[in-house]
Amino acid sequence: MCGIAGMLRQDGQPVDEAVLRRMTDMLVHRGPDGEGLHAAGPVGIGHRRLAIIDVSGGAQPMVSNDGATWLTFNGEIYNYRELRHELMASGATFHTRSDTEVILRGYEAWGIAVIPRLRGMFAFAIWDARRRRMLLARDRLGIKPLVYAWDGRCLRFASELKAIVADPDVPRDLDWAALRDYFTYHCVPGPRTIFRGIEKLPPASYLLCSLDGGEPYVRRYWHLPMAPDQSISEDGWSERLRHVLDETVRLHMVSDVPLGAFLSGGIDSSAVVAWMARNSSRPVKTFSIGFEEADFDELAYARLVARRYGTEHVELVIKPRVVEVLPRLAWHFDEPFADASAVPTYCVSQITREHVTVALSGDGGDESFAGYRRYADALRLAERADALPVALAKPLARAAAACLPHGAPGRGLLEMFTMPPLERYHRMMTFGTDATVARLLTPAAHEQLAAQPIADGFARLAADARTPGYLSTLQYIDLHHYLPEDILTKVDRTSMAVSLEARVPLLDHVLVELAARMPESLKLRAGHGKYILKRVMEHALPREVLTRSKMGFGVPLGRWFRTELKEFAMDILTARRARERGIVSPDAVTGLLNTHLRGMRDRSPQLWALICFELWCRAWADR
């Protein structure tokens, strides 16, 4: 895993090598093993390396034999050996054993068509001197990050925002629409970033920018077909899934450095460990995080799997280390990010990095195999709402909801009864409506927010899914929204913060495409998700793991804010610098704190989001 950065100046000015080096220096945590720069006139690309494949070779940026093509790459290509053989059969000559060189030789042979041939996680940039263009590309599911800025004269790009704003010519102007998105989703969905003028390259997309002028343009190269196939039997689907699981985990285990796995005790990470053990001649190294609070602790289940496969198991029980960890995470995330599970993910990454350089994760199984409880809840709610007489039920529910004060128990559920199914799911996935977000802000900040257009991203994704199935539509939305913007962002930043490469075999695009073609009844059955995955793993995992209720990687914030973190929250949220910033309303903060501390309602998600925003401001917005 690595960090990449670079720029292309259409204004003809030469790239300042000192600025380019400053950009790559900001990414040293992503690649502590080596660095490289190439600057020639108006073009510059840089690289920080975490050596995984061909440790002694594979230095970057990598250049073609004729010096006309330069590549800087972050990620892993799992089918690089097959592509290498194909290219060699066509006459290509290789000088390293790295997957990086496979991309370079593939581009020389196939041009942009090399991108859909790649099986893996990647973000890369290619400077093509012959065509006088810069190509940026990102993997299908958005596992690896890539951001860029275009000001009409210069294209800048990097693995992380911090590298782009390391250039003093790049302003740090707040994008108010992104701020509204943050308080709505507790992350900033792409293509926006928290800074105006800097965007995320969408997953499954590439960007081309010519040195000869013209705006950069973005094209999509892959679409996930949500097309359930009823012609294949359940046994047939089980056999296909078993084969692809074995293949993808085996491919993800290719490494020239020590390798292990995160083991939460859930079915996804447990399945990955089971297939790793099957494909390894040595004990798998596994790593788990637990809590003192029993409702959040999964260590007992992780131990069952570890014992079954004789893994070299390491675990850690964490306490509220937020005072120490959160400011560090605010720096690494670059944007305000309020998924509290980032803290245990960072902690498990820390203990994992003490033993290995690469760790396999179980992320992605919930989206592909309908593992989230909210899928069953959404379908159940849709059935009940649709069964009521529309002319009578919806007006009554709307009137009843209006009689309840904002935040009162039951009001949200009544409001959802009045909504169409897609809008209902959007409410389930958000932490506030436009009205509740507005109440968090000062009048001056709300005025800025009101001027921003509201994009209906869920409706766009639902249309893009091209499937009549409600469950399939919800899965498609999550695979393109919640997964890349929350889950994968969290895993990438927390693992890269400690120079650990995290791989996600359940997000291999071949496996994801297979799951997308499965009938909905093989994923969600009798209100329980992952039916087909549990069937495939029924003889490989302990029964307790297969039959347990989904817990999720939660954090006991509610209790922590009333005990160990009470003073920390008060100090951060009521600080003078937070009030003087003029964005968040002090009255709203006081109301949330009082409501939570008195035990009236659990306001920990909102308090956490406000704390993360304040710490982000201190790290990146304040000068």
C-alpha cells in the first residue's frame, strides 16, 4: 500500500519540486519504506511506498523503457501474474516481479482498456508523454482513495486531501453543502470533499486531463449488474459461492511480507479466517478488539474461531482512549468523520501492525449478502405501510407526528409511515433532516447552508441500480454510498495511519458481481440476512458464530459520555474557540449535552459528530 500525489500544469509553469515533495511527505504514513519523484516541466508525480510485493524491486514512480510513460500506484492487483503471462506472450519485457509493472506494461499494450482488466484495489496516475495527458483511475468499489483539484490551470491529485492542501496555492474554503452532508450522514459523500474545489474521483471511474488544454473529464468504466437469476438452484449458487470465496481469499493472501487477519467474531471475518486457514500451511495470525461492556464485546466469538483453526491470536480490551486517539484521527481523516467505530478499528490496526504488514478484513459481506438488520426492518416497514389504506393512514400518521415535539420517541417512525419506500430508507440511513441540521447551526452558518443545492443521491442511485427488487436497490445504494464513503474510508485511514495494508476479499469484484446475481431470497430469508453465506460456511464455523445476532462494530459512547468522557466532551464542545468559530450554535450544543447527561435521550451520535467536527476544524480549518 502506498501514497501517491502529483500535478499537471496547463498554464505552462514548471512544477515546483519542493511543493511536490511536500505533498508526498504528507503521505509518509502510507508509505514509510521508500519515496520517489519525477518532475519534468509542467508535469510532476510522486510516491511513498509501503513495500508488499517484490520488496527489493518495484520502486516508484515507474517509467517505461522509452521514458515516455510514468506510473505512480497505490493498491494491490491480485491477478497480476495472469496479466503478466499474457503480456509476456505478446512480447512485453519485465524488469521486476511487481504488480506495478504489470499496470505499466498493460497500459503500453492496451491503453485505458487496461483498467477493467485489473482485479484488485487501486488508485493510480499515469503520465503519458506521447499523448500529453494524465490518467487517474480508481478501483470499482472505491477501496483505495483518490482526490483531485482543478482550478482551470493546474490539476493536482493525491491519495489524501492533506497532500493537496500542502500546496500553499490551494485554498481551504469550506464547502457548505459538504458540511450539511456531514451532519446528515456523519461523513462527506463523494464526489464532494469538505473543501470547495477539491473532489473525490468516484469509484469505478477514470479521469483524463490533457496538457494541451480543456477541462478534465471523468468516465465510468464499470457498472454493477443487480440482476437476480432465478434459473440456478440453491445448490448451484452455493457451489459457485464456495468456489469464488476460496479463490478470492487465496488471491488476497499473496504477499512478500507477514500477513494476518482482523477477526471480529462475526460471520464475515470468521469466514475469511476459515478460508485463509484452508489455504495456508502455517497458522493464521488473527487480531481482535473487545470492550469491558458486554453488550459491545465479541471476543468470546472470536476466540471460538481462533481455537477452531489454531490461529496465533492476539486480542486487546480497549477503554475510552478517545482523548488520546481522536485528535490523531482527525488529522488522518482530513475531513470530519463521525463513525465512532474508527476508534476500535484504529486500535486493532495498531496491535496488528506490531506483528504483520498486511491484514485481511471481513468488510463488504453485509452489503453483498444483506447482513444489516436495517434491510429486514426496511422491508417489514414497507409491508406494513403499504398494507394500510393510503387515503386514511398517511394523513393520520402525518397529523399524529405533527403533534409530537421534535426528537420525541415515535415521531420519526410515524413520519416514515408517510414516506415512499426510498425516502423511508434514506431517513433510516441519516442522523438528521434538513430541519434538525439547521438547528445545530448558527443563523449565519444556516444562511450559507440554505444557499446550497440539495442533491438527491439516493434517488439517482436507485435509478442507476436498474432493478425492480426493493432489497437489491437498497444493497446497490449501500454499495455505492455507505460502503465507500463510510466503511472503506474508515478502514483505509485507520490502517494507513499505522502503515498497515488492509485487504477486503469480500469486495473482490468477481465475488460482488456473483452476489448481485443471486436471488434476494438467498440473502434475506425469514428476516435474517446472509442465508447463502451461512449455508456455505455451516460446516466450517462454530454454530454459535453462525446463529448469533448481528452486533456490529459499535462503541459504548452513550455510557462513556456520561462517565469517562463527560469532561472531555464538555471541554471540547463548550470551548471558546468552538463558540467563536460561529458555525455550531452554542445553545444547540448545550441542549444536546443536557438531554444526554440527564438520561432523557441518547444523543451520543450527535455529540460525537460535533466533537469530530470541532477537532477537524482545529487540525485543518483553523490557520
